[in-house]
Amino acid sequence: MAKENASAFVREQSQSLGSDDAKVCIVEFMDPACETCAAYFPFLKQLMDANPGKIKLVLRYAPFHDDADYFVKMLEAAKKQGKYWETLNIMFKSQPCWASHTNPQPQEIWQFLPMAGLDVEQLQKDMTDPSIEKIIEQDIADVKTLDVHKTPGFFVNGKPLQTFSYLQLQQLIESEILANYPK
């Protein structure tokens, strides 16, 4: 990817998992209501577990689905309570109950959020924080800059995933591991 777009991959407020010293950085533009994003998340965690310290996962938002901004606001509000990853896991596991393409019911997510250990009342207040709207706006601008059209959208060390499949993503990650961690 062009150097002028480098900052579009990772922003200060971007949520990450894995070592900051990792030489392989996966940037995923995701939507909490995206079934494919939910399906890929355990796969990414397995790859990270199989390569300890070598991979960092950075999540960015591409809120393409109906009501996606609502769920992004929940995640960002959960981050204020130190419960981002717990909330994301609960969202992905309960997704069939609230994110149906034919009959979305966003209010149904609330019954699952206490399982993440959240103060739900505080979460509702924090969701209205104007700084969260700015995060969403920045991520949407970066989605346009990087020409992301679907979720999940993956970049590995700035290289876009050309063909969308588990195998292609795994091969791209493994090639970057080999290039950055010679044996």
C-alpha cells in the first residue's frame, strides 16, 4: 500500500490484540453485525496462538450493516470499562439472536451484555460520548481511503488480501511470518 496511506491502517484509538513488538500486523476492517467477521475471529486467534508474539491483530470498523454504528458504539463504550474483547466475544457468539439480515433485532443484544461483566447502565451513558462518533467517522474515512468494500477487509503488513478465503489469509500471514522471522 502506498506510504501516504500508512496512517489509514492503524490509528491511536484502534483496538489491538497481541504483542506491540510483533513484526506481522493484521489489520481487519470489521462490522460487529457481520457473520463472516464472527466466523473469522476464532481462526485469527488460532493463528495468533500458533505464532506467539509474532502477530498483532488491529481491529478497525467498517459499519456496513444496518445498525452497525450502534454496535460499534457499544464496543467503544465497553472499551472504557476495559471490557472490549469480552464484549466482542459476546457479540459474535450471540450474533444470530440480534443481527439477522432478514429480521435484525438490535435490542436483543442487551440481554447478553452482562455476561461480558459490563456495567450496562454506564455503557448506555458512554455510548453517547461524542468521541466515539469521531472514531467511527475516522474509520469510515479510512475505509474509503483503503478502498474497503466488504467485511471483513484484511491487510497484512499493509498488503490487502487479494482472494477472500481462510487459506489465502493463512498463506499471506505465513509468508509475512517467514519474511520477518527467518529461521
